[in-house]
Amino acid sequence: MSKKLVLLIFSSLLCFVYGGCSVNPVTGESQLNLFGSDIRNDVSLGRQWSPQLEKEFGGVVENVSLGNYVNYVGLNIAQAGHAPNLEWHFKVLRHNSVNAFALPGGYIYITTGMLKKLNSEAQLAGVLAHESVHVTARHTTVRMSEQIGLDILLSSVISEDTQRGLVQATSVVRRIVALKYSRDDERQADTAGLGYMVKAGYNPYGMVETMQMLAEENMVRPIEFLSSHPAPQDRREYLAQKIQTNYYYNLAGLKIGKEDYRRAVLEQLNN
């Protein structure tokens, strides 16, 4: 029996026993989420984990102008997404790795190492759009729920009190650092992220260009987080195809913003 089928069976059982199903607003499909049906339930997790994550990655940059610019672009994207009323936080981490990631509930981070590799506001918007979809689709708490469900079922632990049992089971939160999104999650974040970009007024080819950059960087020096993602070359191809199919006639006037990015980011990082 495949791992995917096992998870599907376990998810169905847990939805029945715990009532832990929610609807993914990106796909419209039902999914297991033991953290409740409302995305606002994820906020406390992000708030709790953000200080530790920021510390481990060298802290948030002190450059207010740079931070405000990234937050501004991120909020533009968030307002075009599936959870515009969430309290979003877009922050820059002082770290040389080429990386960006999202915590549940609207906490999104990008490293200075990644910012140095980008060259336009549209590319930045593409990175933040991808991470925003991870938040709105609740990918982190869904993956955590699957792991919690497996732990519960495999150990035959069914709590008498659902809430108390859930709190006990969330001891697996300690493994959040090692939690990986599925490749389906990553593709969903890519393709839905294009829609966020276009709706926010950004040229979606910015995301395609970022995939090209990641492919080139990965050939020179392997980028750790790409090991759990579809290959950048494959992502570039299916994103370009989706743009041609869905957005080809809507690209006129969409922002690229190379000069804005140079002034707001690259000059600030070089000072």
C-alpha cells in the first residue's frame, strides 16, 4: 500500500473521529487539519515559533527601509490572496543562505542571501507569493496533522478528551524544523502564487526568472531546501506553460520593477 493511500485512509478516519477536516481555499478540497477549520487558529503557532526561528537565522535586519519595502510587497500579495484579513508579517532575516519560508498564520521570511540573488520587485513578489500560498492553504498544519494522526493511530492512543488529546499529540511540534512540504504542496504554491502575483499587479514571469536563478545556483552549489521541491527546471517549465495558458493576454502593464528593487534592496544591502 502506498504512503499516499495510507495517509488518505488515516486522514479520513481522523476526520471522522476528531472532526478535524478543513477546506483548502486554494483547491476547494477537504483536508485533514487537527488545528481547526479556521486559518486564524494557525496564528498562535506562528507567533509562538517566530522568535526562535528569527534567532536561529541571525535575527531580523535592522534596516527599517529595507524591511518596510519587503513588507509592502508582501502585503500587496497577501491582499490578492485567499486570506487578505489575516495579520501578515513579512520579514528579512540576516542570513547568507538562499532561502525563504513561511510559518503558520502569516509569518513569512526571506533571507538577505535570497534578496541578493533577485533583481526585480516582480521576482521578490513571486517568492513571497509562493510562501503566502503555503500559509493560506495551511500546508504546515496539514502536514503536522498527518504526522500527529499517524502517531495517534499507530500507538493506538485515542484521548477521551479531544482537545486534551490534541495538545498531548502536538509534542511532535518539536519536529517542525524537519517538516517538509509535499511536492504537490510546492506545485500548488507555485501555480496559485502566479494568480496572486497577477491580481496584485506583478508580472508573473518574475517567478519563472527566479526558478531559472535557482536552477543555476543549484548547479554551482546545491541549495538545501530544493531537495524537497520539484526541480527548478521543471518548475520553470510548468510555470511558463501556465502563464501562456492563463495569463498571456493580461500581462500588459504588470509591474517588473527592476529600478525600484535596485534602490530599495540591492543598494541597501551593499551599504
